[in-house]
Amino acid sequence: MGNTSRRAFVRKLLLATDSALPSVGERTLVCIFLRGAADTLNMVIPFGDDEYYSLRPTIGIRPQTELRLDEFYAFHPNLAPLLPAFREGRLGIVQAVGTDNPTGSHFEAQDQMEHGESYGHMIGGGWLGRYLRTRVVNMTPLSAVTIGATIPESLRGAPTASAIESVEEVQIKTPSANAAAVSSVLSTLYGAEVGMVGQAGKATLDLLRRVESLRGATYTPENGATYFDDTFSHGLKELTRLIKAHVGLEVACLDLGGWDTHFFQGSTSGLQADLIRQLAGGLAAFDKDLGAQRDRVTILVMTEFGRRTYENSSLGTDHGRGFALFALGGKVKGGKVHGRWPGLIEEYTSQTDALNPVGPSGLKVLIDYRSVLAEVLVKFHGSRDVNHVFPNFQPEHVGLML
């Protein structure tokens, strides 16, 4: 077959209406990492524990009645945009989550969580990378995406992973931006005979056709959603575009940094309050924009560790232990704070306490972070054997997912 007819054939595939993409990406897990160790005690406020106000006389928050989640917990005022999702049962919280890392190091704790490890036991690759390797279906180039400049450790070892700032970056470089040029490049890429194009070539062409429909187009959020003009909200908006385009997106990663508030943390205003505003505003817009797509998406919001239960002399908080993890989506058992309240009395525990070894104190860790991640993979993504993702770990029931 000559070059002309081969290019015509590939071009025909490019413009075809039927899908050649594998059946992946019908459900998308979005992992948001709050880098710097977020003080979730001032995000999910334990107003029902009087000790909270004794330990935090300056930065403690007395929430208004409308911010209460139940008779014990309330939201920071800047989390108010997420109240509808909580009350409608799409937003759930897991209290006292954490690792067994005793170092208090941001980098070590982040690496441990992203690798899905226990302290001192290294596993190859990231937990999301290992999960994607258990999938028996073909991945697309957009099955795993991070919004940012680099691939996070959690996606290391994935069959495919892409780091992008926006949908506009997803393209094949061609001499001219037209379908014929793309077809010519792909016909060269997939070999001298059309038969060598196969399913992979068709899937790639279909993927590019869908992405081309997004690139350069003005995106209008649905359901009255309004995104803030910041990097975090921009990233969530790009993920929404990919999810709605059905490009095979299975997992996505996004960071929001700056949570290391040792000095002048603030309470209802200040450094942390500004970050909480970005977080809540972005998530609320994302949730509203998804609309009917909510059942296809679960968002996890986690951090490497929490802060100390008491404020320091600089009106901030130092490195602690347990934190509150957030989950948002149509398959989340929301409307409640899962897990027991460990209390605010800090104690240095013995090395025999696996989740609370000697090291920085803070909110006691009652739930290993891997139990939450494993439950999401099983209940939401349908993973049949999380032992391949978290070797030699027996997850506990959390009750976060439907």
C-alpha cells in the first residue's frame, strides 16, 4: 500500500466517530497532597473538646453554629464552601490518620506515603504506580496524569504517566497543526503497513482526536461552578476537562504546598486560612463542575503528618503526627467524620507502638494511611488484590467508601 493510501486510511481513523480507546478511565482517583504538613486540627475543629482551647488560646477557633458538622466537630470558616458536599453525603473525613514515621522530616514522611511503605521498609515504585501495574487492560498515554512539572513519587513505576500544566500541552509536534500532518506522523510511527497500526494505533488516534477537541477551545464550567484564579484551581479545571473528555484518566495527582506554619499561623485569617480558602474554593468548584460525573470521581486530600496539638511561642504549630484525611465524591460515605477521637493529651509512646513510635508527638495515629488508600482502591476502583500495592500489610476496615 502506498504512502498516500496509508495516510488516507490513518486519517480516516482519526476522524472516525466510534471509539477505539480501551475501557479505562471510567473511574478517576484524584490524589491531592497538602505538602508541608497541614494543621487539620484547625480545619476540622474539635470544638467539643475543651482541651483544644486550653492548648490553643490564640489560634484556636470558636466556630459559628452553621459551621458545625456534628456535636463535636466544625469546619474552619474558609471550608464553608464544602458544607453542601458534606451535608449531601459526598464529603467524608477520616480522623487520626498517619504513618509510623518517627523522624518528623517532611521529605521522609512524604516519600514513605507516596511509596506506600511502613517506616524502614522500602518498596520499589509508588503506590499508584504499583496499582496501575495490576490493571489487566491497556493504558492510554493519559491514564495517569499529574498537573505540574514533574511526576510525583506515587506514580513511579506506572506503565504510563504524564506531567502536564494544561490540556494544550498534549499534542504531537507536527510541521503544521492539521489532521493530515498528524496522520502522516502517525503512519510513520506505526510502521510501513496499515496492519501494523493495530489497536494501539487506533486508540492513540482516538485519544488525539478527543484532546484536539479540547485544545484551544474556551472551557465553560457547568452547573454554575466558578474556579478561583490560582494555580490549584487551574489544575483542577484541567482535570475536569480530561475527565469529561473520557480520555482514559484513571489516576491524577495535584499538589497544594505551603502548609509548614511554624510562625504566625493565624486562625480565621492569616497564612493557613488563605491556603484553606484555596483548597475549599477549588474543591467546591470541581465538585459542582463535575455534576453528573461525580460518581466517576473520588478525590483524596492528604498530608504527610499533622501538627502539634498546642500552639508554640511563635503563634504557630510544630510538626506532629495524626491528621484528618478528606475524601470527596459520589461513592464516598460522606456526611460524617470517621474514626475515633484520640484526645489531645500528647504522650511519647514506646517503640513497640507501631503507629506511634518514639518521635514527634501530636494527635495520636489510630488509622494507618494505607488502610484508607486500600479501601478506596478496592471499593472505588475494584482492585482485587491490594497486597500487590501494599505488600505484607493487612488493611483495617475504615468505612469511608460505599
